[in-house]
Amino acid sequence: MIARLLAILHARNLEFLRDRGTLLFTTLLPFLIVVGMGFVFSGPERPLFKVGVVTAHFEKSQDPFFGERYVEFVAEPDSATGLTKLMHQQVDLLVELGQPVRYWVNTDSPKGYIAEKLLLASHPDAARQTVTGKAVRYVDWLLPGILGMNMMFSCLLGVGYVVVRYRKSGFLKRLHATPLTAFEFLSAQILSRLFLITFVTLVLYIGISRIIGFHNAGSPWLLALVALLAALSMIALGLTIAARFSSEELVGGLLNLLTWPMMLLSGIWFSLEGSPKWVQWVAHLFPLTHAIDAARAVMLDGAGIATIAPNLVYLAATALGFLAFGAWSFRWRID
């Protein structure tokens, strides 16, 4: 019995080592994750206060207030955007550079009270305006990210492994003998997974709202459209990965190579505002980032379809692009 066990163990180890793609991803993926985390989270400790500055460009050296320690300064394109964040206490103070300097403070924010004192130390004659508004709870901000993450794993992993298993078992080879096209097969897989993901997400949404309650200022129908396009995009992406490969280990490595960066950089757990520009640029390549940004805009700010239209267009375009590429590169059998 021991001899048979060792023989199978040896054969499986050789099979794994000879699969160069799987071996490469197994060894490099942890290294890439650690290096990526080091780049994203490197640098000084996070500041205590966040101040929005109403200007397209600003230089910290031009104003003494920008020399304050433990304060992060974020450029806001206009006062309306900054005021919305201030009312939700996403920034502690909003400053408009000029003569004289104007600023807005949320009177319901304890951190805003301290940030105001720091500003007045540099600009005692600054014109003051006030707003009110309670902070958005972290659970309200987190919920779209959690639902998006669950959708990502279900779409990518749930579809990719199924197609690989079909190919290894010979099921796709038998389907190839029928008039069924690759586009039709992939479309059926997408619709099947889409129905399941939509149902599960709806159950989670209703269940969480009944148990803990959460803030939703926008249209539920618009939120459903965001979820639908996000699911389509990520399902199509998962099918694209599984379109040609027959190794479950290799497909698993490729899917992990996608899911980990998306989970870290799509804003599920924390906002990327104020992070390096290259990090934000990479994050906006992922469908999950656009899905979460659009969902938060609808739920927290009551955004309409015009506001999130760029996110919806990106999700729809990536869904069609991934599906077209997957159908073009699809392989029915193992060569």
C-alpha cells in the first residue's frame, strides 16, 4: 500500500512540476502580491485629517497651511463635489484658495473642529461657512464593496472552473459535434451564471437591509442596472480566461492573478483617494472598481444615471469585448 501511495505521489508531483504555467503562477503570485502591497501601502503613516482644496492644481509650498503635519490635502474639481464629501464627513474641511481664503466646515464633525483651528492659525481672516451632516457609517460605505467582492468571486471562479472541467471531461468535445457555436455556448454560460448571481445578490441585499439597515439615497432600479452590467463584465472575463486552457491549476493561478489585485485596489475596504496616481490608474482598469464606484454614488449620494454613465459604458464595453475575445479564442478540445 505504501509503495502504491508513493508511486501516485511521485506521479502527481512530476505532473505539477512539468506544468510550467502552473508552477510559474504558484511561485510568482505570492511574491507579486507582497511587492504590490509594499508599493501601495508604503510611505509615511496615514494623516489624521483630510482637507479638500477647491482647485484643479495646487502646490503645497505656496501656502503655509499646506505645511501642516498629519494633514492630507486632496484636490476637489469644484465646490459642489467637495461639499458633498464634507456633508458626509469624507473630508474634514473644504478650503477654496483666493483672496480672501474661504472655507467650509461641518459643524457635526469633531475632526472638522480641529482642522478649522489649524487653518485659522495660518489664515485668521479666512471667510467661514458651515454645513451640517452626519458621517456615512462605515458599514454603509462598505456594503457595495462586499457585495461586489462576492459577485467577483462567484463570477470569475464559478464560471472558469466549470468550463475547464467540461473541456477535461470531453463534454465540450461532444458539444463541438453539434451545430452549437462557441458564441452560443459562452452566451448560455453567461446567462446561467447571471441569473444565479443576480438572485444571490438580491437575497443578500434584502437580508442585510432587514438585519442591520443601510443608507440608500438612490434608485434601486439604477442600482440593479449597475449590478447587472458588473456581473456581465466579470462573467465574460472569467470565461475569457477559461476559453483555451485545460489545466485547472493554471486557470486557478490566472484567476487569482486577477482577483487579488481587484480585491486590494478596487476600493472594497478603503478609499484610494489620495493614493499615488499610478495606483488609481491601475485600479480603474478593473471592472470591479467601476461597479463599486457607481454603486456607492447611487447608494450614498443619490446619483442619477447621467453621473454614473461613464462607469456603465465601461462595464458594458468590457462585457462585450471579453465575450467577443472569448468566443474568438475558444477551444473545444484538448490538443
